[in-house]
Amino acid sequence: MEDFGPQLRLRFESRVYTLAKDADYPEENQDVIRVDEEQGRAAIADGVSASLFARCWARILVEAALSGLPDPDDREALALWLAGLRAAWSRQIDVSRLAWFQRPKLREGAFSTLLCVRLVPPGGSEPALGAGLSTPAALGAGLPTPHTERPAVSSSAPDLRSADRRGQETCAERGMVPDPFSGWRLQGVAVGDSCLFLVRDGSVLRKFPIQTSTELDSDPVVIGSVDLNRDQRISFHRIDEPCRAGDLVVLCTDAIADWALRLEESGSPPSWEDYWDKPESDWREEILAMRAERHIRCDDATLGLLRITDRDRVALPERSDGSGESILGAATPFAAQGVPPDALGAGLPTPHSERPEVSSNAADLRSSERRGQETCAERGGQETCAERQTCAERDEPDFSAKMVPDRFPTAQGWTRAIQALSERAAEGLSQQLARGMEQIKRARKAARAKIKDYLDQLREDDR
């Protein structure tokens, strides 16, 4: 049988911009975005600022979503997945410095939206998340063209070859070279009002999950860090769209989405391509100017641009059944991994990298850690390797390496990571409380001065 060579992978190139509601306090930004360029995955979340420790919860959701989501239609698997993440959030937050009036609010937990996407290769046997095999998108996923347009090759006997093989051999018989990237799809799920725009040749092909700016006027559905017996109300929206190299995937939180949708509705949609090469400082100045002119909501603003590319093509190992992967149902049950539910997400690593390094050598399929070590040896440098050894000697998780689902750092490493995260959260909260106390002091001083002036005036009147 003819060999068509290894399956090739599309991937992302990315640009990420973010600006806190108060630009002077970036640590208060509740938006979180992560991109795994090489694996073609990305996730964005918008923590609800009115809730406590919302950024921590948004980060946990994003990191977990990059590793895979359970099928939302499988309520038991979803409940188990959320229970593990909620346990991680409870361990990571530091409530010791909360004021007495904040503690009752802690019972409600934190809230966040979530949107995650992934590039899925052709030939995948698994349907899109919750889509079911009866949907047209699932039936046609990965097929070169409809069967009606490409009849069976053999007219004398039943053709029992797969649809993909028929398509490839038909191309060969016609003297055409099959496109190794045909049939790729962009799959994703969303809860809440973080948005996606799929752009091709400057035009928006798909908006997801929000279609009009008026939809952003109401409070979004969110995922909570505490089980309030409301999980059945969480509505998961799904996207499953054909994609190709050159497409631009735009991820953004609600402030940017509202601005973009209103511009589109006015007949002057934003030119997303123009932002690809825009320096981050220029983007920040543009957002601040639009806030001053009330052209955009004064809220945390985050924009992620994901360019689908086939540059630096990397061979994708075939699965034993020859199928691709789907973003849906990709999460492995905790029991199968030998990991208790309350261990999932504890001290989740810091971002993979919003712009991860990708090896320019397409044939280098070594793990990220092996590539780093061998590169040090090849160039004769010892500093980077020494740093890795020092990290290992300290028994701390290596945050520079990509998170591998079946590999977990030791308990001591997680404990130190959680302590560091808790200290940063506590420091940020302490700064907020200090600013609040300073404002109270100034207000009290001003009030005392007013009272003194009033009393002095009364004494003058009595005389």
C-alpha cells in the first residue's frame, strides 16, 4: 500500500497584549491568557473582579484547559474535573490577611469565564465536544471533499477503502499533489463572554460565542471556584470550524470584544492584521486613549492574536489507530492517571509562555528538557545547565518546561510553588488594603477640618 508519509502539524504563532483596568497596578489584572504554540492550543479567561482571588481561579482554569477538557455532556466527569480544580484553588489562596468584612464573601468563591481552542488534525475519529456523530461537522471532519463530488474510484467492485484514502488516491490518479494540511479544524469551547474571531484574508469568518454587542450588556455565565450547586446552569458553547495556514484567530476578553463588535456594527470593523506588528507600548497607549474618550469599557483588556502557520513543519507521530486528536473528551480520568482529584491543579505551573520558543530544526523531536540540556553541551555553556541542576537539587518544579499531564513534581516542590503564589497574592491584597486605609485617613482628616471650621464659625457667631 502506498505510503503518504508522516502527518504534518499546523501550529500557532502568537502576539499577546494585556492591560489592567488600572494601568498603574498591573498585578490587579484579572485576565489570564496562555498559548502553547507548538501544540496549537490556547486558552483565555476573565476573572470577575468583584469576587475574591479571581485571577488565581482564572489561571487554574486556563492551565487545566490547555491539558484537556472533559465532555461537558458527561456531568460526572465534569463534576470530578471541577472538584479537582476547586480543591487546588482552596489550597493556593491565603485568607489570613482578609479583612473581617471580606470573609463572608469568601464563601461564594471566585468566578471566571473560559474560552479554549485547539487545532485538530484531519482523520480524527472522535467527534467535537458534545457534538454527537450525527452532526454534519462531525460526519465530514477531515474529509477532502464531499463524497458526492468525488465518486468511488473503482467502478467494478465495492471500494472498501477509507474516505481519506479514496481522496488521496483520487488526487494521485488525477496527477494532483494532496494538500497535507487539508481537513484541519479549529475546535473549542467557551463559557461566558470571552470571545473569538476567526479571520481570513482580512474578513471575519466566524464570531464565537458572542455575535452582537448587545449580548455583552448582561452578566455572563461563569464558572465558580466553590460548588454552589449551580453547575447544571453552566452553558458550554462549542465551535468546530475548518481552518488553514494563514488564518488569524483572535481571542479577547469582553472589553475588547465589545469595542470590536460595535465597530463592526457601525460599518468600520477593526483591522486585526494591523495589530500583529504593533509594539505593545503603542497598543497600551491606544487603549488608554480610547478609555479617555469612552470608546472602550474601562476594564481589564486582553488581546491574543494566533496565526495558524505551517512554517517549521514538525512531524506528528501517528496514533496506533491512525486517527488525530479532538479537543473534546481529551481529559484523562483522574483515576486512570493514578492522581487523586484533590491533587489536580495544585500549584499549577506558571504560563507555558505566551510566546514559546519553537525549535527551527523541524526534525528535532526531542523533549523540551532534553533539547535544553543537549544544546548547553553542544555550545559548551554550563550556566543554563547548572541552573536546571540547581532547580532539581532544590526539588522544585521546573516552570520553564511544558507541563506534561502524566508527570507531576514532588509534594515539596508543589508546596514551595504554592507558598510563592500565596505570598504574591497576599502582597497584592495588602497593597490594596493599605491604599484603602490611606484614603480613609485622608477622608477623616478632611472631615475633622470641616468640623473644626464649622465649630469656629459657631463661636464667632456667638460673640
